[in-house]
Amino acid sequence: MLQDMVREYAQAVIKPLADTLDKASEFPAQTVEQLAEMGIMGLNIPEEYGGSAMDEICKVLAISEIACCCGSTAELLAVHLLVNDIILKNGDEHQKQSYLTAAASGKLGAFALTEAGAGSDASAVMTKAVVDEDEYVINGTKCFISNMGPEEGDFVVVIASTDPPKGIKGLSALLVDRDTPGFSLGKTEDKMGIRAAAVSELVFKDCRVPKANLLGKEGDGFKIAMAGLDGGRIGIAAQAVGLARGALEAAVVYGRQRIQFGKPIALNQGLQWYIADMATRTESAWMLTLAAADARQRKEPTTKLAAMAKYAASEAAVFVCDRALQIHGGYGYMKDYPIERMYRDARITTLYEGTSEVQKIIISKEAMKD
């Protein structure tokens, strides 16, 4: 029922807006508001905090259906649900009441781990949070942070060092509101794809937050980030599968309609083989994504499955969108056809939430443990 509802909404409302939002790099504010009304922004939040109390399978169903129509909107949702999950698993009752209730109503959450010198190497975080009586004073800069832009982003989970000599064991997670003095947006990136979903630099200059904004305990930051990324990677896998499915469907429709040499190009065996490879990779990635979501829902170890799903799905999305563009020929390269946007949107999925190379490292380490 959820899948049907989201699919119907995405096809009717999100899909017609996707190109316009992409060209204008415009935040889909009305869509986020409507998704909140539908219970999707609070999909993984318990009912006592205003959420829909749905599971990991529902999460990937919703994200993939939206991604099939708009990669940007799916990315906004995937990151938001990741933040919901982090607060739900690590927040105290006051934090849950404050932030999860707001998130369910459509207030957009962000997650700030990445820095210029701390990308794949999360242990290299330089942003610091120093205790001053009953507050933390945060100084540092984060980059490539999703869900924070000129119009969007209401609060952010910041990973900062509260005890630098301890390295990753000295990292902590802090909740910071958008309007906190000392917190500002730096550069908003001009991106190749997912252009309706802002990615910005965050600047903290003597930014003071109450000690009560600490998630978990001091030193839990790295653990919180890595556990959150397991869920986040499943979300990005769902986004990638949705992009692949959207591109596959577009290629099939075009292949049936495009006539060359007196017949639809879909009747040419070479292109049929493209379609076969595209369909197989999309379905394989979807099965891994569902398996990872199911394992996470049952509270089983998900690090390896999440990495596998993200790796397989993101590589499949890039492959399928590339082949779909090839099937469209010269028209696929033009902005008149949505495959051009899908192609650009898909490319980021092999990079964020850990590159494909990082996923391979994680998979191999986990496999050798097994």
C-alpha cells in the first residue's frame, strides 16, 4: 500500500517537476511539505513522536519510487531518514521529542561528517567542540553536506572532536540548529547532478550549543556515524535502484517508439542485449538492497550487506543510465529527454556515503572476518 501510494504521488507530482527543479537548482519545498503530510518524512519515526512507525523495507520502497522520478528528491529524503535514524537510536527523550517531532512535520535534517581532509578517512575530522561550562563551543568547517542550502536545512548532526588526542575515540555527535549563533553556510556547490538537492559548506565559528545537545556519550561519535552510514548506504542503494529503474523504463519506451530502417529499434538484438543487462543488474541490486534492509530491520549485522547493496546498486545505476542514454542516441544527450538528467544524477551514487572503492574495502574486510 505504501509503495502504491508513493508511486502514484511520485508519478503524478514529482516527475513533472523534476526537470524544472533541476534546471533552476530549486529546493522542492512544496514536495517536502506534502511528503510530511503523507507521513513519509517521519516514515521511520515512532508514532509517539508524530511519525509513521514503518520499517526498513518501507524506507527503501519509498526512496526507490521517488528516485525513479527525481534523484534529487530521493536524495533529500534518504539523508533526512538517515538523520531520523541516528536520533532515534542515540537521542535521549528530550532530543527525540524536540527533533523527531520536528522531522516528522517536515523540518529537514542533515548529517555533517565530511571535511576537506576527512572524506573517505572519517578519522581525520578536525572540527573541534570544546566544553565551556554547560556548553560546547564548536569551531571548524564541514563540506559537501547534503540537505543544507540557502532555503533548506533546519538542523544538523555534527561529528566533531571533543578529545583530539584520542583520535576516533574522541569524536562526538552534536545536534545543532540552523539559527544557532556562530553557525553559517559557506559555499553552496554547483553540482553536475542532483541539482535540486543542495550540498553546502558549513562553517562553525565559536558556535555554542548546550551540553544537552550531545547525542549519546562523549566519544560515541565515530560509532554513531558508522552505524548511521550502514542505514544511509541502504538508503542510497534504494535511490540508485530507483534511478536505474527509471532509466530502464525510459529506454524501453523509447526503444519501442523510435523507428529506424522501418522498425522499432527495440527489435534489434544488440539493443535487446543492452536491455537484458540493464534489467538484470537493476533487479540484482534491488534484491541486495531488500536483503540489507531486511537484515537491518531484524537488528542483524548489516555492514557487509549494506556496503554490497550500495556498491552494486550505485554501479548498476551508472551502467543502466549510460546504456539508456546510448539507446536514446543523440536525443539522450539533449536536455529535452529526462535520461540526460538521470545520467547526471546517477553518477553521484558511486561517490557519496562512501565511494565504490571504500565499499570494496568494507566488503573484503567483512568477508575475511566471516
